[in-house]
Amino acid sequence: MSHSLLRERLARIGAGPWGEPIPPDRRFDGEVVAAAVLVPIVLHAAPTVLLTKRTSHLKKHAGQVSFPGGRIDPEDASPEAAALREAHEEIGLVPADVAVLGRLKDQLTGTGFRITPVIAVVPSAPALDISPHEVEAVFELPLSVVLDPAAPRRQKQEVGGVWREYWVWPHNEHFIWGATAAILVQLAEHLRRDMAAS
């Protein structure tokens, strides 16, 4: 798939419209916090999705794999602005190097966040400046893996006497699960549907 065709498909997907958010893998009864993440597709010859591993000392989602992102602050003009700001703060991704193409459906989490995934493309080998306070590692998942319907699997775990079921993506070094995995599943489903329709 050429980069121009990939951009067209992502822009179609990102146009929505979107209804109710995707529910979490476990119930949350408190106040929901608005958040946004950047879903950066890196335009290598074989495109990839850029992901981060959070540092182990953070209060929320410590040590987990995530997209660059975080809470939407009052001064953020939109979820897109929040995602770009957070990506710049966390991994030094320069907003001018990012082409935002739209959104995916919001994802609710069992920890009380309503996440807006912002789809974007970035050039091959983007210049990064990782914040050691927030990010332990940056890595990439091949888009070919994301598009493989056999790649993600459902996994169950008992937490506090309650069974949870969630998506997990294969990776040699990192455990990709939870909301991040669910957003990747959503991206994959929309891309495969768009490819089948064209």
C-alpha cells in the first residue's frame, strides 16, 4: 500500500462519524476524565505504529504500553491539540512534523478515562526527544501485524475476584494490552474494512 493510499484510507476512517464510546473491559462508577492519545503511523517503506512504554513510577498506568497522550487540559482547544501537546512533552514529537488525519471512536477505560484516539502520520525516522520522567521506551509495531486478523488475542485474568477479558497484541519485548490494544483492534478493523471496500 502506497503512503498516499494509506493517508486516504486513514482520512476516511478518521472522518467518523462516531457514536457512543467503546465500553471498558471492567466497570467504572466514578467521574470520567477526558483524555486524548496520538496514534502515529510512521511512514517507513513498511509503515509502523509508534508506541511508548511508560515509566514504572507514574501514578496511572505505570510500566504499561500506551500511545503518547494524556488528559485534555482546559487550555487545549481540542482532543487533537491535547494529543499533539502530550506527544511533544512525552517523546519530543514536533507538531509541525505530524499530519493529523482524524479520530477513532472514543475508548472508555476501567480506570475512568474517556480516550479520544487521534490518527496521524509522521515521517520515517521522526526526531524524538524522550522525557525520561514519563517514558521508558519508544518502539514500533509493524502495520502488517496490526492488519493481521489472527494477531490479537483475547486474554482473561481474575482481578479482585472479578474476571476481566481484554485484547493482547503479540510483541517480543512488550505486553500490549488494555485500552491501547483495543484502539489498535479498532484501527485494524476499520482499515481492513476500507481495504475490502475498495
